[in-house]
Amino acid sequence: MIELPGKALARELIERSRGAARSTPLDPIIAMAREKRLDDGAAFRLVCRLWALERLFYYIYGGWGQGLELNDFPPGVKYLFARQIMDESTHEMLYMDTMLRKGWIEKQRDAFEHPCGRFAINCALSSYAYTLRYFASYPHSVRIAALNLGPKIVELAWMEQLAAALDDPIVKGVFESQFVENRSHINMGRRIVEEHIATPFESELARRVTESACKDYAKFLRELVNLVMERETEEQKGPMGAIFQRVIE
Ligand SMILES: [Fe+2]
């Protein structure tokens, strides 16, 4: 049997991310849900901010798609990427539908105007989106490793715990319905790394970008928690705070 070149690397990245996923910045929100303290307002801010992130994946994947060339990867790899783009856009619509269905907003535009849904240039959401978008110039296998064997593993972990803690069938369903796709993104990430990352240079690159994606994703999650709990975010407190405030108001 042919040994897959990136098998050990895929295992290493998965184990590292699973370690990071044991405790995530979302723990206080999961605790609130378990203690039935996550009220409607908090659930709305959570869904609205997650929607803002999903919305940015159109921009991120658009950049990655432009970086794919004819014959650089087999068609299977590109098919899986197309599936991933479709799943992410489904999640974006899922969050939007939930906000409308729950009556948290009257029309789509309200979400674009809410501080949690609005895009600001200097916040943790934008740094995470810029980090991922920047990967457009990296080999596809490397950026798939960075996202799917990094933040996606952390995301699935907190989503499973949160869904288990929630009671409201609609909000619970929003998270439960993403499990299948997110698991398939992780499996696809593993397959692409195992088959297509073969050189020490690419392996080292994959380790570095996975680490930086995870760091920025954790920053995004901390900001998300602050917004859900209506606490000041780091950016609002820092030297750019006044500008940030103006952008989100
Ligand atoms: Fe998603």
C-alpha cells in the first residue's frame, strides 16, 4: 500500500487543534446556556455576529478561488472546495433565516445595521477574515489545512457543546444542523493534507498558518463573547477605540 505523504502532519494538526478545542473562549456562553441564563437578546447577538462571519466567507473563498489554476490540483480537490463554499453560504442563510423567523429583526437590512452584524475594519472579526483572505496566495492544500484542521475543529467542538446546552428548538437546531457539514470539512481537510502536502517546506508552512488562523479565530471568539455579554471589546478599549466606536455606531 502506498503511504500517504501528509499522514503524520494531518494527525499532528488535528491533535493540536483538538487540544485547543478542549476549552474555548465560548465556555462562558455555554455555561450561560446550561444555567438557562442565555436570554433572547444574547442569543440574537450571538447568531447575528456568527452571521457576520459567515457573510465574510464569500469574500474569503472568492479570493481562494482566484488562486486556483488549471491542473494545479485534481478535480476532486476543487469539487470538495466547491462543496465547502456551498455549505458556508447555507450557514450564512441559516443564520439570517433564524433572525427573521425568531422575529429578532424585521428585514435583512436590520442585521446589516446592527453593531453585531456590521463590518468594521479594526475588530477581531476583520483581522480573522483578513488572515484567511491573505491565504489566497498560498497553495490550496496549505490553506485548507489552516482552516479545516484549525478553526473548524475548534468551531465544531464549541458548537456541539452549545447545542447540547440549549433548549430553544430553533436556536438549538441552527447549531445541530451544521454538524454534518463541519465534520465533512474536517475530513476533507485531513484527506487533502494526507494526499497533497508532501514537502517539508509545505508542512512547515501548514503548521505556521494553522497556528495563526487558530490565534485569530480565538480572538474573534473572545470578541464574540464580549458582544454577546454586552461587554466592551478590546478594540473599543484600545487606542483605536474612538474610531471603532464611530464605525459600529
Ligand atoms: Fe459554516
